[in-house]
Amino acid sequence: MPPVTPMLAKSTPRVPAADSVDGGFLYEPKWDGFRCLVFRDGDEIELTSRSTKPLTRYFPDVVEAVREQLPERCVLDGELVVVSGDRLEFDLLSQRIHPATSRVTELSSSLAASFVAFDLLAEGDESFLDAPLRERRARLESLLTGVTAPLHLTRVTRDAAEAEAWFHQFEGAGLDGVIAKPLHSVYVPNGRTMLKVKHARTADVVIAGYRLHKTSTDGQPLLGSMLLGLYSSDGSLHHVGVAASFTAARRAELVTELSPDVVDLADHPWSAIEMGQNRWSSGKDLSFVPLAPTRVAEVGYEHMEGPGEDARFRHTAQFKRWRPDREPASCTYAQLEEVVGYRLSEVLA
């Protein structure tokens, strides 16, 4: 019974060789959604998040599919995703978390979710936490034979070369990388026994402002996050994300370092837009200190989300270094790596 914390992964820079661990690896696509444990005991069904928070009320469509297709008593580990066209869309998935019951009901039809299963924790009276992955996978395949959308069983391979190909191909379908799991490993809740390989890229961006850190005071202002911009083909500066990981000492230094660039909001290219306002930001102070768009920085990021020149960094970017040798006008979308398209239906096949 919940709460149970799911098994986690630690990062590695490349797909590990199959012979680099005793017994080899089972490789899986890394799904870009909400981690979810599914608990079923007859008509009692619970969906819980990575942090054990309940997700059940937000996904009645998945609950109904679980009731219709999964064994009477089981616990599965997997990922909730939303498909748009032939790729995953995390932004659409985020919209499913809504406080209004009427809206949840509406979204369960207009933004239907899917559950991709990749591990088995229990079935009937039997716990599989102490069973090796090869045994858990075999039992999971047996249990899910014949399931149909919106339930899916993730693809797997034991071939590192095939996993390497997935890493490059599947990003075009909205996936996030590759997971490598030792075949001999048991299921360790909250333990980082898996390996994850995610895309790592850099981009040159304009530093167009910053928000103050929550611990700032009038006597000691601290930078909380840098606001990052890229120029579109029509010459407008788009807000594409933030960089926020700095030490306390560096936060104070950056406020001083950036002070010559502070301008009036009326003279700033973002004076007419609401920065970051959405239903998640209700009640938060999203005011920012506008900076003249003259400084360029190199940041690290995993991938972009959104179409064309409306794309933004999917996660918080990592500040790498200042780039005084670059002109702000050169910080355009054109510099970004174009991900090769790939059909999600081929990943789920």
C-alpha cells in the first residue's frame, strides 16, 4: 500500500557498455512525463507521484484503464505522459494538474493521458522488490500481454548499440534520453541504482534581467535567477528560461557585477509582457530587475520545449561562463541544434 517511493537514477555522461556491470544492463527509453506508481486492489486504485503525492483525482482516464486492463491486485512503476500528434508534450501534461473537478473531467477527454509501465513491484500476494530485474521484467511482460492504449509496456533492449541509437533518435518523439538498469539489481525504493543518460547542450544567450533571491534583504540584495533571452528571426528578444544555481557569495557578487546594466522597465524589450505569469505562479512575486541586453553568457541545457521560435528551455539552464567575445545579436534560435523528427508511435510499437 502507498506511500512507496520509486527507485531513482544517477546521471552518467554516456550509454554504459553492456559488459561494464555483472550480468549486463537492460536499456529503456527515458520517458518525459510524471513518474507514477500505480496501486490496484480490486476497485481501489491509487496513482502516486515520485514524492508520494496523490495523482489519482487528476487522471480519471488512466484510473479507468487500470481498472479495465490491469490484474486485480498489483503495483506497477511507470510514467504518465500526454501525446500530441506523434510526440510527447510535457507542457500539456502539466495542464492536467488542475484544482477544479469540472476542468479535470474536461481535460481527461481533450488531453487524454497514457501510462507507460516499466517495472513491477507486486502482483497478488507476492512482492517483487527483492527479485532481480530480469525476473521482474519477465513477469511484467506476462501480466501486460494484450494491453491497449492508454496503457503501454516500455520497449527494452540488452544491446548497448541499439540503446545508443535510441538516445539520438527518440528525442525527436519528445523522449528524454536512455535509462540503463543492471539486470541483476533488486528494486530499491529511493535508491539510485539505475543510470540515466540525458542530452547535454550549450547555447549563447542574452542576460536580460534577474529576479532577487527569496533571502534578499534591502541591505544585502542577492541574485536569485538570471532571465535568459534569444533573438527571433524578426529581431524580437524572447524570454526562454532562467539560470539559477549559484552560491550565496556568488549571488551577492552578481548583483554588484550587473548593477551598471540596470535600466528602467520602460526602456526594456520586455516592458510590455508579463514575465512567467501562469496559474502555477499565483501569489508569487515575479517582478524582475531589467538589464540592458548587452551581456552574453554560455549556458548548458538538455533540450527545448515548444514549437520553433516559441521554444523555451525545458529545465533550468546552467550558467557556464560569460562570453564577452559574442555580440548579443548573435544569440538567435538559429544556433540551436535541430532535433531530428521521430514518430512516437514507432517508440510505443
